[in-house]
Amino acid sequence: RHLGSPNKPDLPFAERKFSEPTTTANAEMNRLVNALKERMADNPDKIDGWLLLGRSLVSLTRYGEASEAFKNAFKIEPTRAEIAASVAETGFMAEGGKFTSDVRHYFQMAQKLNPQEHKALYYLGLDFAQQKNYAAALQHWVDLVALSPAGAPWLDTVRRRLVDTAAAGKLNISDFKPRFKA
């Protein structure tokens, strides 16, 4: 029995060209996101569509557009802290990890709407730490640790930041008591 095609040129495995699954998946996701954007232009009052669009854009690392989608959702339901926090978080990522007045505004709005909003506590703590307001940063993060469910994926990061920030500010973490209970 013969295998292969003896009349065809060699095509070693290492030299074969394969389309990358992530590229194909991203192309399909971009197509779906663009279709959703068009639908949202026709149905701008559908909060679920804006939230889906925002999350989809995040998965494509299109953070600026995601922030705008979340802003549209927040305009529809301006009492939802988690949406304000998503506006701010994606805005922060779009700015390359920088706090702008817009980013701060939405994190502060999220915390005003829900003082226990996890993302707002984390990022406002980070903002305070960067401004060398170490006590305020520690308080936000102590609160976040107290509110977080056991095993929350962010806890290790927050605890590292607590230790580093306490050292930078020459503060004792145990001097800070949580303002909230889980």
C-alpha cells in the first residue's frame, strides 16, 4: 500500500502554513461586534445590548470603545454602580493604566452609588497609592479584603499592594479597620 502522493512536492510539517485559531476567532468576534454595534445604533435604549457590546469589546482589548458602550448603558441606568465601575475600568485600560479625570469621576460615582463596589475600592485605592496618599489607599484595600469572598481572584494582588503600600508609607496595616462587613 502506498501513502501520500508521490507526484506532489514535499511539504514538511514545519513549513506548512496554518491559520491561527485566535486570528480566526478574533475575526469572527470582530464581525459579531460590528453587527451588534449596528443593531445598537437602531436600538440605543437596550441596556443589555450595550452591556454585551462592552464585554465583547473588552475581550477584543478595544477598551476605549468598551468604555463608550458602558457609558451608554450607564445613561440608561445611572443607578448601577457596577456599570459606572466598568466605564471607569475600561477607560483606565484605554489610557494605558492612567487615571484621568473621567476615569476618577466614574470610579467615584460607582463608590457613591455603592460604597462596597469592588472595582471602585480597588482602583481608587490604587489612585490614592500613586498619589502617595498611603493611608487612604490602605483603607480602601482593607475594606476590599473584608468584603471579598474567600478565594476571590483579586485577593492576592490586593494583599501584595497592602504590604507594599504600608511599607512605602511607613504604616501598620493592623491600624486600619474595615468599614464594611461581608
